[in-house]
Amino acid sequence: MIVRTTDEITGTHRDVAAANWRSKRIVLADDAVGFSFHETTIDADSVSEFHYRHHVEAVWIVEGTGTLTNHETGEEHPLRPGTMYLLNGHERHRVTCDTKMRMLCVFNPPVTGQEIHDETGAYPPAVQAS
């Protein structure tokens, strides 16, 4: 059994930040459970481009509002608490935040926690935990 709090993750290698977002990686690949689980916050009045070519991501919005744009289709979807989106087709997408957003995210395959988005917004292919 694994029990963790976001307080104990804060300031460790599981607490990863970029220019306008912060992700607390609660479950990672080295936990060897087949997925990773994160609490991510994105700043108000920001725009983030993502493209998870090697991962499927499910996102549950728990706080804040914004817009999700699917670059593959041009469709836009409002984001607010209670909204879930699933990137099961590795869609290139944009998250535009009107207010600070907090979301819970699941990645498959799991991430290690130290991935860096490349120029396309993607993480590198997953490395299997040993």
C-alpha cells in the first residue's frame, strides 16, 4: 500500500514546475502500478500547448475555468470543475486558462516524473520501470 500527501511531495523530485504550470507527481513509474497520477495547476491568463505522442492522459478539472482546443479538429471545449477530457488519440491540444486551474491527471504509460516537454509539447517515450 502507498499513502502520500501533496504536502510531503512539495519541494521534492515529484514536484515539477515550468513557466506557467506545476505538477505534483503523486504516483510515478517507479511505483510499478502501470500508471502515473498527478495534481497539476496551471496559472490564470495562460496558454499551454501539449502533445502527448507517447502517452494517454485523462484529466479531471477540480478547480478553475478555461478552454481546451483540439488542434486536430479545431474543436473547442469549455473547461470547469467536473469536466474530464481524455487524450486517447494523442491529440495535439491547447489549454487556455481564464482562472487558475487545478486538475487531477492520469498517464499511461506512467511517467518517471522528470520528463521535460520537447518543442512539440510532448514527453519522450516512456521508459519501463525495472
